[in-house]
Amino acid sequence: MGGIVVFGAGGRAGRAVTAEARARGHEVTAVVRDTGRHAGITADGVQLAGGDITDPAAVAAAGRGRFAAVHAVSPFTGPEQGFADLDPDFFVKAADALLLGLAETGVARLVVVGLFANLRTREGGLVMDDPAAFPPRIRPFAAAHQAGLDRLRAAQTSVDWLVLTPPALLAADAPRTGRYRIGGETVPDAGPAHLSYADLAVAALDEIEAPRHHRTRVSVLD
């Protein structure tokens, strides 16, 4: 099996993707900002590395020898940290660095973990613009995510990217079922969907091993 680089491997989504990739026999480069905080990630077949996803050189170094990458990085650990230090261009810088650095080292496939707030409503707007559906205080984070998606869509690149958007309710401790559904860019009619991080990782690895969606954004549901 080929190797995969997981950016943001210290977070819940990144850890789940790393575990799923190892279970399928892939070697993994697990990239985090501070290796001292994530020594527990190291395991058989997992190489822990420090790196800044907004730095093309760091992306290229981490991706060397790998055939696919996953972007599961957040600029902070949660909304409770506030948004005073949020760089509104974080996800734009990450998109630029990923596309440049991965192309330089021949990494062909990129799967990005998206944000539910950037999906479209049935009325045609965005979830993040509906204060009844999404807290306005968190909107700056959603807007930063949207800017990153827009940057990917506008890019001329050899990297075959996909934004995989989970539902708003992701269960950290729910078991892996191996089942999920792929939806479009509009919030589903069936009401709030639930998904485990483990099954989000299944969807990500399926799209890496047998890509079905190219240079687009889809939703993944339970």
C-alpha cells in the first residue's frame, strides 16, 4: 500500500483518518503543529512530523513519497478560544500551500474535511448566513472555511482535490460501522444527520483508494 500524509493528525478527525489508514495497510505521515503534544500518535507505520500547513515548503517535505493527503487542520481547538486571533485567510493560505507543495512532490489526491455551515440551505443561501441555524458568533470561522473552499474551486492545479463535508453532529465515541451516504452541497431534507468520526474516516479513505468525486465538494451522511 502507498503512503498518506495527514495534516491535523492530532485532532479527532485526523486521528480517525490515521487509524483507518493504518487499518487498511497504509503508512502514514502524521503532521501536527507541536510534536511534543502528540507523542501518543506514534505507532507502527505512523511517522510523526511537525509542520505548518500554510507553508508550501513544509507541505512538500511532509508529502514527499506519499500518494495522497488529508487536510483536517483547524487554526484552533474550538470556539471557546474566541476569534480575536483567528486569521480569516487561514484556510486560503492552507489551500495555496497544499496545492503548491503537494504538486511539487507529486501527491495526486487531496481530501479536505469541510464544514457543515458552508452547505447550502433549501432556500439557496448558506447555513452560516442563517442565524436560526448557525450561531452568528461562530460565523467568522465558517467564513474562513468558505474562503478556503472558494480558493480550491478557483485554482488551476494538478492535484485532484475533494472537500468532504460531515454533518453538524459528529460523534467522537461512536463506533465504526463502515456505512455512510454521499450527498450533494445542500442540507438534506431528513433533518439533522449524525456521523461518527470513524465513519467520516472510512469515507475519506474510500475516496483516496477509489476516487469517485473530483475537484468538488460533497456531504457525507449517516
